[in-house]
Amino acid sequence: MIAAALALADPLGCDGRTVMTAIVLAYEVFSRLSDQVVAGEFGWDQGIFSVIGAACAAGKILQLSQTHMRHAISLAVVPNLPLGVTRVGELPMWKGCATASATRAAIFAAQLAQQGMTGPAEPFEGRRGLWEQAVGKPVTLGKFGGNGEPFGITATTFKFFPSQIHTQGPIGLALELRPQVVLSDIAALRIHSYNSAVSSAATEPEKWNPRTRETADHSIPYLVAVAFHDGAVTPASFTAERVRDPALRPLIAKMTIDEDKTFTQRFPQEYNSRMEVTTVSGQRFTAQTAYPKGHRHNPLSDADVEAKFRRLAGEVLTEQQCRTTLDLLWSLERLPDLQALCAALVTTPQPR
């Protein structure tokens, strides 16, 4: 959704404060919808809500009137109902493009509305609208942020590791226990978590033997094994060679993943995971978390955010580009436009 604001703000010469406002709006819309409706329960992919949030961000940048914004939202949601099959089984390349595609559709919807294109008047509550077709009942949203009400963006989780949200806790626990055990001494490794975290591992064999990077970054067994072996989960964890590395399979074979119904009851307020490692000599080591690093109750520090940026961008940006980009981003609300920021992100093709 952030990309929707950036894509339009740069050519239109918007300042950083306008961009930040549009981003907050996008998250506000997404979070208020997802607070009331869990997309996965109806077979949708998350793009069903991100396309609406991104359309609002794009509409804000384009300074759409209330009437035009209404049509932008309708034109975003009616033609774009992404299916949850994108994130089931062996995940395809499309998994990494699905929400980007939603953002592209959202920008187009806002541009159409700006030019006078109208959408269905009641895309949500109307006959054959979203709520009737899928949810089966009207949906009432909670209060939006502002006027003393916190904004939804402040309650989001900022992932510490480059992998799916439900894998964050188990990875962190693996890294916590790693210094306490010798890899070859592990006889059994048991993970307990809430239903949303364990369901794919419990029902999809592909998560126990991933063949694609997209499956690997949704696989708790794979990511826990990588964390124990390498002491980190980074972009290098998802090369084709590492994903299929047979050296990781023996530890995966020693794992079990089970639902703890108490953890399920506490989700999503808490993201509980517990890990128990048993050695060949019978020793047991246990670690547990309710708030993985990056959760709003265990937030990343500024240094953590910078380190994550460097880990993800370091292979394509120079050190000077990283420093310049970070300096500009930390002062985004004071930037008169995005020219310097976009210039800092231009990459130079590396010789083969």
C-alpha cells in the first residue's frame, strides 16, 4: 500500500507529509476492515483489503473529492477479489506479486475515478455486494483514528525477519535456544502455537519439504531449521540452493507442530509460541513468547529498523546509498518532495 502513495506522489511533486498522511490512511482502512473480517476465513487473499487501502492512499495523493473517492473504492474492490489459493500448498511466484498487483489495480481505480469513471454505488452492502456474497451479513467497522482515537498503523506488527508473520515467533525462539544446544544433540523439537500459525504446517505437506522460496518463507519447519543451522534468517536463506539443501531435512524430521488452544484463544492480541528442545541425553530446553520482536508490545528500535533495511537493501544499494536513503526516510515529514529519495534508490547494474 505504501507503494501506491509513492508511485503517485513522486511525479506529482508531493511533499513527505502528504505521503505519510496517505500511508496512515491506507493502514487505517486496511486495519479497520481486517479487524472485523478475517480474509482467510472466506477464501480471500489479503489483497482484498490492501487494494481498498491502497486506493484510498492513491485517492488522497490525487486529492479526490468525497464522491470521487467513493467511486475509487468501488472500482478497487468490485473487479479485484483475489483468492486465498495464492498462499496454499507449494507457493508460486505469484505469492510475491499478489499484493503488488492489488496496489497496481488500486492506483488505476483512483485514476479512473479522477477521470469520472463511476463504480457500483453499494459495493459492500448492496445486493450481490461483498458482504452478501461472501460474509453473509452486514459488517460494522470500528472507530477510525483521529480526534483522540489511535490510528491503526500504530498497532501493526513490523516483521523483524523476512518471512511470513506467523513464523516470526518460532524463528525468534530458535535463535534464543540455539546457543544452549548442540545441533547434533537434538533428538526432538516440539513447537506449540495458535491455530493460524500451525494450520498450514499441519495440513500442507509442502511446508515440511519446501521447493520454492515462496513456500520456504511460509514454512515454520524450514525457517526454524535455518535459524538453528545458520543463526539468522536473511535473504540468503531463500536461495534455490538453500531452500532445497538436504542438510536441513534431518532437523525438520525431528520437529512436531501442535496447536495450543489457549494460545488460539489469545490470538490475535497475543502471538504465543512455545518451543521445547529435547537432547539425546534427555535434557530439555524451553522458550516461549507472546510478543515476537516487531509486535507493538515488543517493537523494533530505530537501530533494528536500520539494520533490517541494510540486510534487505545491501545487495543492490551501495553503503552511501543506504546511508543517504535512511537519512532521508527519517526526515520524510520534512521533505519538500521525493526527488532526492527516489534518486538515492537508483541502482547501478553490476557487471556479470
